[in-house]
Amino acid sequence: MAILSSCSPLALTTVHSSSTSSAPRLLLHSSPTSTPLTHFPTSKPLTAVTLLHTPLTTCAGSDPQKWRVSVSFFSSLLPKKGKDATELKEELLEAIAPLDRGAEATPEDQERIDQIARKLEAANPTKEPLKSDLLNGKWELIYTTSASILQTGRPKFLRSVTNYQAINVDTLRAQNMESRPFFNQVTADLTPLNSRKVAVKFDYFKIAGLIPVKAPDRARGELEITYLDEELRVSRGDKGNLFILKMIDRSYRVPV
């Protein structure tokens, strides 16, 4: 059996003692530069048991402080543990809170929120959202980069105060809704493209929530659900827009 030391190579050989003890003796051969092993506080023959239970010091002038510094240095090179989904959600919600759902966001704000969202997407607990009941219900939009949904081209008093989106996976139906002042709505059919992405075909608009108008055939798009849990959903559209929504009514049903 051989033991390798970082200070000097040591070869450990087992021989039998000529003493009355039947236990094998352990002879230690070290390189000429190694410090003699004088740290065994025993006059008895060196046995395997003695060796295992006795501190082994072979480096002359060994400084424990240097070892602590070395361990600290190499530990700092190890990858640091990232934030978990709960921490990232808190960071994301804090970042979007003062931005009026994105209407007040600067390009720098949008970039920062996109970076946080991508970290959260990487921690997505629902790998196949279109197969999950967590997607069902009515969601409130709390942030988007879509200028058309935010209606930033209008005076603020003519913009929708709140926007909602409802999805039902079992019927593959979706509905977008505005609150005051106009209460406009639109419904759509969904066609799964994979387990997290759908093609969207709008069918009817409702002006003021009452007057139905058939949607033109070109009213189409795609939506990918990139993060989903019990209370938060992150989606991305085919035009590159980001949508962040919170669950408000899991029992809501989209008109068929």
C-alpha cells in the first residue's frame, strides 16, 4: 500500500516485527528532503492502528494559515449558487411595480426586466404548460413590451386601465379583455405547435363588450408560455414582445 503526500512521496511497507507481538510493523521510507516522522507519541511498534489514529506531519515548517488561505482562494473560484424561482419572482415583481404595466418603462428598464425574466424562465417548474391545468383561468397583465396593448399612442385617460387574458386548455380557447373606458374583447382559437407554444387565430372582437365583429383572417399570431406556476405566467409573442401575468380567477371559462 502506498500513501502520496503533497510534500514528499512516502512509501509505506508492511513487515513483521521480531518482537513477541504478532501485529505487522509498518516501515516508512521517505525522500531525503522529508522531515523525519517524530510526531508519534508512542514508544510502541508502529502498527496500522497507531498510524490511523495519529496525526501525520511530514512537511517542515507547515503553516495551517497558508492552507486556510489556499482553500479560501479556490473556494472563491467555484460557481456561486443562483437565485431560486421565488427570489427571482420577487425581484421581477419589484422591478415592474413602478412601470405602469410597462407604459413607463425606459429601454434600460425593459432590458433589465428581460434579463430577470430569462433567469426565471430557466427555472420554469412546468416544462409542458399546455398539458397543465395551471394554465387554465383568467390572468391579469402586469407587464408587457407591446405598445399596441399598452396603447401608449393614446392620451392616458383613453387607455385601458387593466388588461386580462383567459385560457382554457381543454377547449383550446383564449380571450383578451380590456377594462374601462372601452371594455373591448377578442376571442381566439388555439392550435398547439408543441407542448408550450400555440398558434393563435382570432375569431370575434366585441366592441364595448357587446357588439360582435368578425376578425379578419390576417388576425393571427403565436404565443409561447415560457414560465408557469400557480400564480405567475411569463409568455413571449411572435413579434418579440414579453408578457407577464398573474392569476386572478382559476374558474373562469372562455366562451366557446
